Amino acid sequence: MSAAKSPPATLAEATTAAAMPEPAPLSRISGKQWKAARKPTNRSMMAKSLSKSYEKRIREARDLKAVKHAEAELKEEKRAEKEEHRNRIVERKKKYEEKLRQERYQAEMSARKRMRVKRKELKARAHAKH
């Protein structure tokens, strides 16, 4: 028996060597097509190629936090913009209603004034006849 492997001498030996199973995958797979591959939850049992270093996990968490913070700022900015728009509409409506109220008041006052002037004229005519 020699320690070095010699090339396969026959075809049967070549096919059995090629039919050798592949090394185990880096994750546990149930064999079901619709199920996702699962990774070990215990980090000490995880393959080194799958595990991330502490610094890398911290960096990713920091990046994710920064992204979420930026998203929150954008949402707040958008909400403030909508609120400002809504306030402008309400203010415009209030001004319009106040303007209508003033116009109605002025029309009413001018009608009263016309009636006063008319009454004065009638009194003056009545005094002029006597």
C-alpha cells in the first residue's frame, strides 16, 4: 500500500471517484424546495465561513441604525410638509369666510344707511308740504 494516490486504473474506479458525495453545505437544509436554508443559532457551532466578526456585526448594526434614522427624518419632514399644506388651506378658508362675512356686514350697513337717508328725505318732504 502506497500513501500517494494513484490515478484510477479502470473506468469503474473513475466513476466511483466522481460519484463521491460533495462536502456538506455550510447550512442545514431540510431537503424541501420551499424551505429556506437554516443557519445554526449557536455561533460556536456555525461554520467559520458563515460567521461574521463582532466588528462587522457592529458596523452593520450601526449602518442599519443610520439608515433608519435617515428614513425617520424623511418621514418627519414629509409629515411636517403635509401639515403645513393643510394649515395653509385652513388659513385660506378662514380668510375667505371672514371676507364674505365683512361683505355681508357692509351690504347690510349700506342698506340700513339707505333706509335712514330715505326716511330723512321723506320727513323733509313732509315738512316742506306744510
